[in-house]
Amino acid sequence: MIAWGFSALIGIPIAFTFAALASRFPDAGGVATFAAKAFGPSAGGIAGWWFFIAGSIGQTIVPLTAGYYVAESLSLGQQWAPVIGAVVLITAVAANLFGLKLGARVQIALASGVALILLTVIIVAIPQIRLENLAPFAPSGLQGIGQAVIVLFFAFAGWEAIAHLSAEFRDVRRTLPRATLLTILIVTVLYLGVALAVVGTRSYGNPELDRIALGVIVGQGLNLSTVGIVAVAATIICLGTTNAFIASISRLGYALARDGWAPRPLQRQDRHGTPKLSILTVGSIGAAGLVGAALLGWGTDDIVFIPSVLVLSTYLLGTAAAVRLFTGKLRLLASTALGLLLLTVPFAGWHLLLPPAVAVAVLALHRRGSR
């Protein structure tokens, strides 16, 4: 609960910092564009690849989560989760291939469904919450809280993702700040409410239970079988998230190729401006992870630290860019976000080696391709 609360607190200055950056510099490159303007093209290329890798791996984690719920609901066993996840991933890729207009309409409906489902979980959980389930307080100490915050960066990655779509807003300076404020309120209430529901009802404790906690809460609260209910709910939640991130990350892939940091074919667009090859690339990376889950038994808990640390690094570079690019109140806002982010860095442990390794590989491949 403390980790969720702290993550929500960090999310406020981060969200408004990226909204200000996206409003001032609308471009499909998102944080790659901001970093390049502040620190040069190499910083932009590195930041872009950090988030591209994180977002693409996320297209394994989110569909796999849907797979866990649906497989459990249909009594198939969790070994079927990657297969079900593949169906979710293929559906999201197909929706995006039709173009942003169709994808946006689908996303509005899915996002509304997500909010309604999570609100239902919170309401159903309230009578089941017991104060004794909140003890002992912080059993793993500050280290446990810090490590949980690192993992939760994956859950809060959406603050940056919208920046890659900012160039496609009709009036980004007016619309994006309003959307950001509304999103902060909705996300904070839903995330903290769901966290309290899971912890307060103690619907966790082993990998199998952890992966289907919301279904357990609904089933116990309504005193009925969750077959069908959980399957539909999990599919809507995860399909909505996958659909949104494929739209965002594919635009980032297009921008990286446009700026010479990714293979040039990724910048190809159809007559509607849809980067179809980039969409297929993001989907293929997600599919490769699902194959690994099927053949090697990877679970979401085995994978999530990778995108989480890369998102943290992306946020650090993005907020540092904002500190350099802005003045006055916006610089103070970005400095606050950067300071809060730096507090979490020591808890990433050996995973901190991953962002520098990616940076070295990106620079080496870029230099080789420039010869």
C-alpha cells in the first residue's frame, strides 16, 4: 500500500511534466525527442530505445496476464495462458493495423470498460476487507517497499506513452493537460482502491493466486463462480492496455527510424499515416515473449523487472530534459519529479546494469550503421 501510494505521488509531477513536454514539443518520438533537444541526438536515441524495448516487452506481460485469468476461469491450467495471451495480442495488433481512428474509438470503449470493472472489484471487496490483514506493517522493511516501487513503474508507464501520440492531437496544448488531470484522478483512485482490495482481503500469497487476485475477490464477494465474469473482465482490461501501447510504441519505432536510430523500413506509413511495419515489429517482440513463456515457463513476475527499470531510466532522462528545457514553475515541477525518481534508484539493485548495457549497444549499432 505504501509503494502504491508513493508511486501515485510520483505520478503527479511526472504526468504533468510529460504533458508539458508533449504540449511544447508534439512529436511521435516522445521522450526521445525531448532528450535529443536537451542533450543531443545520442541521448534521444538511447531514451527512445529504452522505452521501445520496455513497451514491446510489455506486450508479453499484459496479454499473459489476461491469459492467466481466462485459463483459470475455464479450468485449462495456467500453461494455456500464453496461447490465450497470443489471441489478445493478435486482436490488438489487428485493431491498430486498421489505423489510429479505429484504434482510438476502440480504446475509448475499452478504457471505459477497464474503469468500470476495477471500480466493481473495489466495491465488491469493501465488505471483505479486514484490518488485521494490514498487519504486520512493512514486513520486508524499506527495502521491500523500494523494490515494490520499482516494479510498479511498469504500471505507471502510461504517463510517458501518450507523448508519442501528441503530434496527432488536434489541439494538444488545450486538450492534453485536461486529459492528464482527469487521468491522474481516475488512475489514483482505481490503483489505490484495487491495492487496498487485494491487501485488505489477503487475496495473494503464491504465484497462482497472485495472478488471479481480482477474480478471487469478485467470486468471494458475490458468492458465485467467476467463470465468464473474470474471463471477460481480464480480456477487456488487458486488451485495452495492449491496444493503447501498441499504438504508442509503434509511433516511437517510426520516429526512431525517421531519425536514423532504427532500421529505415520502420518509418514507412500507409496513406492513413499508420506505421504498419512498426506495429508488426512491436507485436512480434511481444509474441516472442509469449513463445518463451510457453516453452520456458516464464511468468509475468520473471519478466516485469526488465521493462520497469527501463521505464524508470526513461523517466529519469525525460524529467532531466524537462529541467533543462523549461524555466520557472515548469522547471520546478520537473525538478520535483526528478528528485522523487532518484529516491527509487538504489532499490533497483543489479537491474541497474540493464539501461547502460542497452545504451552501449544502441550507440555501437548506430555508429556501425553510419559508416
